[in-house]
Amino acid sequence: MELRVKNDEMVLRGQIDAIVEQAHEVTIDTDDDVALATDITRGIKAISKSVKDYFEPMRLETKAAYDAVVSAKKEFTDPLDAAERELKGKITEYDAEKRRKAAEAEAALRKAALEEAEKKRQAALEAQKSGDALAAEMAQIDAEALEATAQSVTVKTEDAKASGMSRRKAWKITGIDSSKVPISIAGAEIRPVDERAVMALIKATGGTIQIPGIAYEETEILSIR
């Protein structure tokens, strides 16, 4: 079998060398030369088809083997990839829950401060009615301080950290109204709507650009090494 393959390849190589040499030697000076060149071209096409026909079974066999290897590998890697996505999703959800709780705590503190400020304002009014100017002034000062506190109150939270973990911002387009999208923006032509060009603009501006007709939101890509 191997000997036959080598012989077949030698025949093909001989045919190729011969016709390539013919092509090199041809000069076109007359109509007959054109006819000869045309015949040689037909011969080149015929040999080219023979080469394709010769290698096609090998290509198909090799592709089938490659596809089988890829499929077998996926049976092993797919569960691992899914597990990795699941864990990253859980970490992302945990961070989001921490931020939600922090925002909730901020809102509660702000509400409590504003409610207390309102009580102080009512106390100031009552003190004024009773003629106690000092008490009214002190209550008013307390009310203003509580209102300032309500505006500035923050509950700090940080995303979880671990060795080998990193995060980077990303964005995804959530809606497109083509009728509102301009032909170009910031020197980049984006219409007809080119989502790749739109994403490039969003990334270049760190998610601050406003594009009529384009809605997008910030996301996060979690990497673990």
C-alpha cells in the first residue's frame, strides 16, 4: 500500500514537473502559440484535478479523525467549562448580593437620618411656638446636620478577593433603534449599525459615551489564573 502511494505521488510529481517546464518554455508570439498555451493550461487544470482527487480521501480521513478527537475532547472539557462558569457565576452573584445589601443599608441609614431630621425640625417649630429661641436654634442645627449626614452616608463594600483572581469591565449592547443611530460618531462610521464599531467606541470611552439609539450596560469579566 505504502509503495503504491509513493508510486502514485511520483507519477503526479513527474506530470507536474513536466507541465510546469512546458509553461516556463512557452513564448507567445503567434496565434499558434496562444493555442499551445491554452492546451497546456487545460493540461494544468487536468493534473490539478488529479491532485485534488488523489488527496481528497486523505483529507476526509484526516478531517474525520480530527473531528473525532475534538468531539472526544469536548466530552471531557465541556463539564469542566460548565463548572468553571458556574463557580464564576456564584462569585459574581455573591458580589452583587454584597453590593445590594450595602445599597439597602445605605438607604435605611439615609431614611433614618431624614426621619430624625424631620423630628428635629418639628421640635424646632414647637420650641419657636413656646418662645424658646435657643432650643429652636439647636434643633434646627441638628436637623441640618442630620440632612447633611443623609446626603453623604455610605456603606462601603468590596468585591471578594482571592489569589489569582482579577476582574475587568466589559459592556454589552442591550438594545438598538436603528432609526435613531447617527451615521457616524467620534469619527467612526457606525451606520448601517456596526455592533463591532459601536463596542469599540464604548470600550474606548470606558462606557461613558452616549449613542442615540444604542442602549448598553456594564458587565464584568472574572478571570482566575
